[in-house]
Amino acid sequence: MPTEIADPRYDYALRPPRLPQPVDESMASQPIDTDIRLGMYRKLHLLRQWSKRAHDLFLQNLVKGTTHLSLGQEAVATGFSTAMRPDDYTFATYRGHAHSLSRGMDPGEALAELLGRSNGVLGGKGGSMHLTDVEKGMMGSYAIIGAHLCIANGAAWSAQMRGTDQVAVCFFGDGTTNIGAFHEALNMAKIWSLPVVFVCENNLYMEYTPIDIVTAVPRPAADRAPAYGLDPIVVDGNDPDAVYLTAKAAIDKARSGGGPSLIEAQTYRHGGHSRADPGKYRPAEEIEAWKGRDPIPMYHDRLLTLGTPEETLTGIEREVAGVVDAATEFAKSGPEPGEAELFRNVWADGGAEWRN
Amino acid sequence: MPTEIADPRYDYALRPPRLPQPVDESMASQPIDTDIRLGMYRKLHLLRQWSKRAHDLFLQNLVKGTTHLSLGQEAVATGFSTAMRPDDYTFATYRGHAHSLSRGMDPGEALAELLGRSNGVLGGKGGSMHLTDVEKGMMGSYAIIGAHLCIANGAAWSAQMRGTDQVAVCFFGDGTTNIGAFHEALNMAKIWSLPVVFVCENNLYMEYTPIDIVTAVPRPAADRAPAYGLDPIVVDGNDPDAVYLTAKAAIDKARSGGGPSLIEAQTYRHGGHSRADPGKYRPAEEIEAWKGRDPIPMYHDRLLTLGTPEETLTGIEREVAGVVDAATEFAKSGPEPGEAELFRNVWADGGAEWRN
Amino acid sequence: MAQLSYREAVAYGIAQEMRRDPKLVMLGEDIAAAGGVFKTTVGLLDEFGPDRIKDTPISEQAIVGAAMGAAMTGIPVIAELMFSDFVAVTWDMIANEIAKTRYMTDGQVALPLVIRTANGGGVRFGAQHSQSVENWCMMIPGLKVVAPSTPTDVIGLMAASVRDPDPVVFFEHKALMAMSEEIPDGEIVDELGKAKILREGTDVTIAALAAMVPKALEAAERLAADGISAEVIDVRSLMPLDTRTILGSVSKTGRFYTVEENPRVLGWGAEVVSIVTDEAFWDLDGPCIRITTPHIPLPAAASLEDMAIPSVDRIYETVRRTAGGSA
Amino acid sequence: MAQLSYREAVAYGIAQEMRRDPKLVMLGEDIAAAGGVFKTTVGLLDEFGPDRIKDTPISEQAIVGAAMGAAMTGIPVIAELMFSDFVAVTWDMIANEIAKTRYMTDGQVALPLVIRTANGGGVRFGAQHSQSVENWCMMIPGLKVVAPSTPTDVIGLMAASVRDPDPVVFFEHKALMAMSEEIPDGEIVDELGKAKILREGTDVTIAALAAMVPKALEAAERLAADGISAEVIDVRSLMPLDTRTILGSVSKTGRFYTVEENPRVLGWGAEVVSIVTDEAFWDLDGPCIRITTPHIPLPAAASLEDMAIPSVDRIYETVRRTAGGSA
Ligand SMILES: Cc1ncc(C[n+]2csc(CCOP(=O)(O)OP(=O)(O)O)c2C)c(N)n1
Ligand SMILES: Cc1ncc(C[n+]2csc(CCOP(=O)(O)OP(=O)(O)O)c2C)c(N)n1
Ligand SMILES: [Mg+2]
Ligand SMILES: [Mg+2]
């Protein structure tokens, strides 16, 4: 077959880069408690360090199957989870590690699940793409695009019926805005005024394809909001403060009966789509620019500017490193699940019998 | 169970009526050839008289199964089909009789199909909801909501690839705008700049439910157009001239490479959703008002005003009556299909064998 | 005792459960004000109000997804899909999400929900509104599947389905809607996973489902006149499957027939026959025979549809011809 | 002669057909620039350009619908669904539209299209990315279904599928991607509806599909060492189904086994076993036995997945245990 032709219609890495917005410096002066900010700093680090460890374990061939990391996108999970009430609901995709950890899933159980161990949060049965921890409000990671937006509606509807003021927050990617279920979910959320917040993490790519090539509007979520009677909301998904404030507003609105929101958080993944992907279809300049907008050093600087001593931050980083090391030990030490697990929990009676 | 409660949240007939717009009198002065107008008058009558006959035959228990008539909505099919080239493609729903006839399907074969006869256009195998006549560009009537918008894209894509300048026109109802396939189809049509015209016949109801109760925006199609980078286009679906002109503009645009359009034609069905439905969930005042906006007497008057002699119109009506009578005879005289037809045309080899 | 049609039994069964459990809700297209296109939900809006009986947009994925999300957060739900053909539009939700979530989460997530839908043919609606898709659902691990054949079974199995903590697909048959019978007073609660022997017999076993049950019974009547004693089993529940009742009957008769409305290939009978020939192999006096709709889409014309779906004549003649030796 | 992997054979087979028919196009997610997530379409964009190899949005209904609309208007199409689990997202398009349209229109509409998709497990992707859904498609009248087990078969059956005037669902197996073999020079064109006897035997017949085929062959090797002569059939095409080859083999061996990756209930083997026990009843020396994945969603953990999917050991031991008498 002929050699590759350097044509941006073909080779997406040759297209003009899509660069990040500059940091909104005014965010530093937003009235957010230092405790909340430090908590967010810790979360950013937890998500980052844990994910890097997952990647290392993948390279060591201990994580089988596939993994989808959120490296670079941590501010979205961080800002939202910080704005949520413990009994609120999270719905995420296969790229759900950050969301799971941010809601309080045990890092060791999460890692053990990736390793397919019986001490995994799902006993090894779900795997990387399905992290779920109902007790923590982490209502699942869903690996087929679209469905979970509809399911999140159901949880919000249930909260509405039960009168609990709970809110469901549903995360998904830019590519997901083009699937039918997105449309059905948004419409239903609006007509029933459901307490649900839809969060599109626009990282500019659906797997290996630039989102604009396959999307009729420039902003995949925001430009669709009016089709559901909703306001277009865009937030810098690499700024934890901006995300937190936007999240809080939308969640408060939902909690107080104001109905759903659709938020587009602009962000970028540092690595490839999934484990084996080097992410080469992206212009080098684009990757560099976004790595320069990494939420973690930026937030580190902001906290310093706001007066947090460096050693406080270093302390947090070290503490998280310890957590991740312990999680790794926990995960590695777990036994592989066996026959008992195989036939467990198909049905509510705990078993798998389908005939007498 | 308790007796009915008079609450408009329950009883949709108690809701305020949604009234038609007044006739746009300026349409009379639009430069449309008299031949075209007389052709449209004939089509209106053909669709009306044929459908009434189908209804009569249903009452005589000769039409089994179900039928969905377009009584009241004839101007949409009339205007569009008149603006189409013979080799353009039509895709319709189960409410597809008017579209089929308007593209030139033989009225007798169409009626025979409703009667389940072997001289039906589908040999009796498709029935009322699936009228298709590929030779006439009538590419099918589709009975499950949504799919055919995606299929119409494919025909348009094919025309684009073959370089034939053909355009696909796809009709569907207001209720259909809430299904996932609508969203996927519109997005794909736009990004591939397909020569397809999507026509939402907004008759205010999805079956027995008012469209606004289940839709997040007031205009189910037009208010969604911007989500696909398209202009919102609304047309009086009860005015053949208005429909014709709007259709022509969109089809010309598609044919000349300008990409897809989404058009909302506002109209109303005189009868119920399908054969057995009396349509009682609609406010009486609303039904009356829309019957007063019946496209046929309106167009009759317009043609008289424009100088067509009454006897020309009466002649057309009589000619059509003859066609419908002949179609009825043809249909009634058809034999019922038998075993040969039953096993015919599952596969391209003409048969139904699936094993050796 | 009241005389109730199959159609009325649906609403009756739902109402019984909604009275029992104030949390139970239902959603679907045209189910509230209109009472459903098959009039199977008439009266429910009046009794339970618009917050528990919800009309939806034409958004089957959103409907079933909402049912799932509500069920996993403590609200039991009945979702209606107007025609069982539309199961396909939301198949991802049913087959990939609802069926698998309990297992994937190792039991964290419970899904007490029922998907009700009008199944089957005989009403001349054509290939896209007449399918028997019970086999689609039967083949997915994690779904329970029932298909009642009488008004009383509709009520009892509805109760069993609603009370079951697992997701159940509940097939109401379009051709049975007008069938009517006396139903017992008081609460009616049945059990999933139990077939019923409706007629005892000694020569052949005929297993049938839903609209095929009355046909099998009528054929058995005619066979009896010819001296062939047919045991007729209403399978009722495809998942769980009551193999014990079926195997027990076959071990007695030695001859096994299924009467299936689903198209032939991988109809539910293929599984049952495979089990029977595996586990009752040495009891069989001859091959198991599946009487099914041929492997074709269902045609619309009355004459064609009547030829396609198993008829009393076809059942009678098939058994007569093939079981002759054992009679 | 060239050495080609199964993965490479997919692109090779598609390229062969795209060179032959300049009208043939392909669409799917990440198939163009990226060469597909399984790298099964590498090189095609370069050779055939972006108008014939089209990247799409995540819109499976639109993808398969576009394939249908193009096919019915004279453009043959290959549509890729990245994972076969996603068949569910567009099941309405496949099962209700594509499968039925030729019949419903009494032959007016032809649908020369192929839906390619990566099927099966063994790669630890969990319940939503590892399913074997060949049985879903086999049960729908109007669909043809193939599942090749070798690179050469991939190419030959791809050609047969593309050239077939009916819609074909083409299952590529994820666990076979790296398998490699010499393929013949020149055009490779196979035939739908033909099973292949890969190993002759006299004691038992083992029918297997896709990734189960090499396992069945390995088990047969071990059985031979024990003195059991197993005939191994690669079913290859579920629809049309080559019952003649299977029945012929069973009439010789008297013992029949299936090895299926799909979950047990209504796996493809249920149909085959039902046919065999009906039509070769008097040739059988014992029950037919289906060796399948249990009726559970597929778990992600390596240890669990390996227990779930039939292994060489399980095949060997099952046959050894049950066919002992006839050995
Ligand atoms: C229905 C469906 N189609 C395709 C896929 C394969 N797939 C997995 S992730 C992905 C890209 C998703 O992109 P996006 O929504 O932007 O999320 P991101 O991965 O960027 O977070 C695709 C196509 C899928 N999982 N489900
Ligand atoms: C996927 C799907 N869901 C539900 C139905 C049942 N159904 C048939 S017509 C209809 C209403 C359609 O309303 P609309 O799109 O406004 O078209 P209209 O009938 O008014 O022309 C419904 C719900 C269907 N055919 N397909
Ligand atoms: Mg993305
Ligand atoms: Mg309507």
C-alpha cells in the first residue's frame, strides 16, 4: 500500500492545534475556603498519583484488559465531587477512575479491581471500566457510550420522588454528545425538571478522532443546550476553582428544584485514549500547550500565591504518595477470584441458577 | 376506580387549544405556474379521496391491521413531491400513504396493499405501514420511529458519491424529534453536508399525547436546528404554495451542494392517530379551528381567486374520484396471497432457505 | 369472582401492586391519559395520579434508562414499551446495562424493575409490530422473562414480576387481549419459574407459550378424539425455566413438541429441546419436534400471517403425523 | 504466499474487494486515520482515500442506517461496529430494518451490505466489551452471519460477504487477532453457508466457531492420544447454516458436541443440537452435549474469564468423560 500522505484530512496530527484558554486569574480571588482548596489539591494529587500508578502496573502487565486514564483531566472530577453532597449520585464512563476516587472509593479496592483481584471493589468482575461504589454515591462507570445519561435521569427522578434533595451528576465525553441517548436523556431531564447535572468533559477527541470533524457545532455540549431549553455553560475544566464554582451553582439549582444543567468543561487528556494508545494523532504543539495548562502545577502556584506554605502542599503530596503505595500493596496482595465468584450475583438470590 | 378528574394535567382535552396561524394571503401572489398549482390541487384531492376510501374500507372490515391517515396534512406531501425531481428519494413513516401517492405510487396497488392482497404494491407482505415503490423514488415507509432518518442520510450519501444530484427528503412527525436516531441523523447529515431535507410534520400530537408535554422546546424541530448548525425553518404545512416554495428552496440548496435542511411544517390531522382512535384527547375548539384551516377548501378558493374556473376544479375532483373508484375495484379484486408469497424474497435469491 | 379480559387484567395486576407498594411507579408512551394503545393501563392514572403514571416522549432509551436509574436508587418501576419490537431501540439498555449490572458490580446494584411490552402477531400489523421477541430476552444472562397466557396468570405473574428483585421482561400478547375469564377474589400472586400442566396426557408432551397455549389445548382436544393423549404445558416463564416440569412430562410421554410463535431459528424451543434431548435422551421415543413460525419476517396480509404462525390445524396435524406410532 | 495475521487479513480482505469494486465504501468510528482500534483497517485510508474510508461520529444508529440507505440505492457498504456489544445500540436498525426490508417490500429493496464487528472475549475487557453475540444475529430472519477462525477464512469470507446481495454480519474475533498463517496468492473468495471439516474423525463430532475452533482442534489432538477420534467442524457460517456437513458427520460418529463462546441459553448450538436431534435422532449414540460459556455476563478478571469461556481442558475433559463408551 502507498506510503502515508501528509494531508490534514487524513492525518489529524497535521491539523492546526486547538490551544487552551489562558488561566482566568480572577479565580484566585473567588471566595473559596482554604480547607476546600486544600482538599481539592489533595484530590488532584490522589487522582494523578493513583492513575500514574495504574499506568505503571499496566506496564508491569499486572493490569490486564484496558484502562482509560484521566491524566490531565483531574480538575473536573475534583471540582464537582467537592461541590457534591455525600449522598449525591455520580455516573461516569469507562474513564471513571478519577470520579470514583473523588467520591471516596477506596484507592486500594479500586486498584485491586484493575488487577482483577477478589479484593477489588467489584470482586474483579467489573474491571477497569465499571468502577462502582454505591455506598459512596458512585453509581457506576458505564462502558458503552450514552446509556448512563438516561440512567442518571432515573436516579434523579427517584430522588425527586423520594424527596431527598439528592442530585445526580453525570460525566461523559465530547464524543458522547453525538449519540442518540444523549438527546433522549437531555430532553427527558428538562421536561421532568430532574435534579441532574450533565457534565461534558470536552477533551477535544473521541478516541483518535478530533471532535470537530464529527460534530455539527463547535462546542459539542454547549451549542446543543438550547435544543433542550437549557443555557449553554462552558467552564475551564483545568481550573479546580472554576469547576467547583460552576458545579456548585448547577448542583444548587438542581437541588432547589431548578431542574437540569448541561455543562461543558474544556480539558485535555495528557496520554492516549486507552492503555495502548500513544495519542500520536494530536498535533505536538497542542499536546505541549495543554500540558502547560496542567491543573496541578497551576493549582499549586495558586495555593502558594494565596498563602499556603509550600510544606503544606508537599505534605499533602507525600501523604497521597503513601496512600497510593498502600493501595498498591493492597491490590497486589489480593487473591485471584475463583469459581465461587464466577457464579455469584447474577441474580438477587446471590447465585446464577436459571433453571430447576 | 374513581371517576375521571377534570384536570388538564390528566385530561389533555381540557388544555387550552393550540390554534392554527391565519392563512398567509401573500402566498396567492407568489409566482407559481398555474399548471403546478393545478397539479397540486389534483394531488390534494387524490390524497384526500383515497384516504377517505381507505377509511371506508376499514369500516367495512376490508382493511385489517392498522392504518394511519394523513387527512388534513395533505399539503405537506403535495408541496414537497411537487418540488421534487422524479429521481429524488422519499422516506416516510407508517403515516406514509400521502407521500407514496404523491410520488406516483399506483393508487390501486397502494389500496390493495392495505387490503392484504397479492396485487398490492408489496404483494400484501408489508401492509399499510410500509408502502414502498422504489421505481417511483418512494424508498419506503418505516414503522418504528427514528430509523428512517438515518437511512435517508444513507441514500443522500449514496447520491453524493454517485454524483447524481439526487436529493433525499425524509418526513416524520413532531414526536419523532425526541428519539435518539433523530439526533444522530441530523448531526451526520450536517458534518457530511448530505443532500437531504428533513421534514417534521408537526401535527401537535405524538399519538395521544400533546407534543409540548414531552418536548423541552416549543418548536420540536425548528428549535433543535441550531444544535446541528442548521437554520430554523418553519412553514405553514396547510398551505401547498408555502410548502412548495420552502421545499423548492431546501431541495435546490441540497442539490447544489449546500447540505441538509430541517423544516418544521405545522399542520394537523383531522382524525385520530390510527384507525381505531377517535382523537378525543384534543380540545374540540382546536379540532374545529384546524378543520377550518383545511388545505383543500383553502386552496380551492385560492385557485378560484387566481382565475381558475370552478369547472376545472370540479373536473379534477371528478377525475380523481374515478381514479379512486378504479383503485378500489382493483384492490378488491385482488386475490389473497398464498404460500408462494409467504416464502418469497427473504433473500436475494428469491427464497427463504437458510440451511442446506 | 370477576370476569376480566386479559387486557383488563394487566391494569388490574398493576393496580394491585401499586396499592401494595406506594413507591411503585410506571412510565411509558401514552400510558396515562390515553390508558395505553392496547388499553392495558386504563384507570391507573385516575387512581394513582400523574406522578406515578407518567407519559413519556418517544424515547425508549430514556424510558428504560430512567427505569434502571430509579430502580437502582430504591424506586421499583414498571416501564412500558408499546410494542415488543421496540425492545430493539433500547436493546443496549436492556441487554448490556440492565441485565449485567448486578453481576458486574458483584451485587452492589439491585434492579427491581419490570419491562412490560405487547408481543406477538395475529393482528396484521406487519413485520415491525408483530414480532415475538421472547427469545431475544431469554438469551441474555441476567434477565427474567415471562409470557402469560390467561388473565389470571397476567395478574399473578405481574405481581411476581414486580416483587422480584431482578429485572423482568413481561410479555403481554396482543392476540390474547380480548380473552376473558373469571378471576379469583383477593390478592393474586404467582411465582416466576413455574410452568403449568394445563392438560394431563400420556402419549405426547406439548410445550407452548402465550398465544400458542390455547391453540395447543385445542389441538390436544382434537388429538384426544383420535386417541392421542397429549399433555399440554404452558411454559409461562422462559427465565427461570421450569425444566423439571417439562422433563418430568417427557419422561412419562417419551414424545416432545414445542409450539412457538417466534421465528424458528433459536426460538425458545431450541433451548428446551436441547435440554430435553440431553437430559431425557434415553426416555425419548423419537425426535423432538418444534412447531414454529418459519424463519421469515412476519407478513402483514391476513392470509399470510395465518399461514406463518402455528395454527391449531398445524399443531394437530404435525403431532398426528409424527406421534402416530406411539398413540 | 504471504504470512498474514488475522488482524491484517481483515484489511487485506477489504482491500481486495475495494480494488475490485470501486463503488464499495466503508464507514465506522476511528477506522480511517487511526486504522481501527484493533488495527484491522490499517492502510485502507491511504489506498482508498477519505471518501471511501469514512470516520464517523459515535452514532451507531446513523452509521448502520447510512449503510442501509446507501446499499438500497446502489452503493455497497461495509459498516464497522467497533465492538460487537455495540450491535445492541443499533439493534433496531439491524434486526428491524435491515433484516426485514427485502421481505417487507417483496424484493423491491436489495441491501448489499456487511456489518463488521469485533466479537468475543479472552481479552479481559469485561461484560460490555467481550460478548459473543453471534446468536443474537443468527436468530433474526433476513440476516446472514459468519465468523471466521483463520486469516484465510477472514479474507475469503469477507469477499463472499461483500459480494453477497444480502446483509451479512461479519464477526471478527478479538482473541484471534494475532493468529497468523500463510495465505495463498491471488484473489481469495470463499462461500457463505459452508462449514469446514478441519480434522476427520470417527468417534465424535465437535462443532466449533471462531476462537473455539483452535481450542477444539487442540482438544481433539489430546483426545486422539487417548484413542478418541474426534471430527472437528468449523461451522464458519451460522446463517445460512451448513446442516448437511454437520448431519453427515454425526451420522458417521453418532456423538455430537458443540463448543460455543456465547452464553449457554440459546447459543447457536441450541439450534444445531435441535436440528441434529430431530434429523439424526436414530443415528445418535447418546445425548448431544453443548460446551459453552455459562449463562452469566462475562467477568473482567483474567482468572474468571478463563474459567468462563470454554477451555481446551474443558472440551477435552467433557468429551473424554461422556464419549468414553464409544471410544
Ligand atoms: C456506543 C459506543 N460506541 C463506541 C464506543 C467505543 N468508544 C469508547 S470510548 C470512545 C470515545 C469516547 O469519546 P468521548 O465521549 O469524547 O470520551 P473520552 O474518551 O474522550 O473521555 C469510543 C468511540 C463505545 N464504548 N460505545
Ligand atoms: C420507537 C417507536 N416508539 C414508539 C412507537 C409507537 N408510535 C407509533 S406512531 C407514534 C407517535 C408518533 O408521533 P409523531 O412523530 O408526531 O408522528 P405522527 O403520528 O403524529 O405523524 C408512536 C409513539 C413507534 N412506532 N416506534
Ligand atoms: Mg473526548
Ligand atoms: Mg405528530
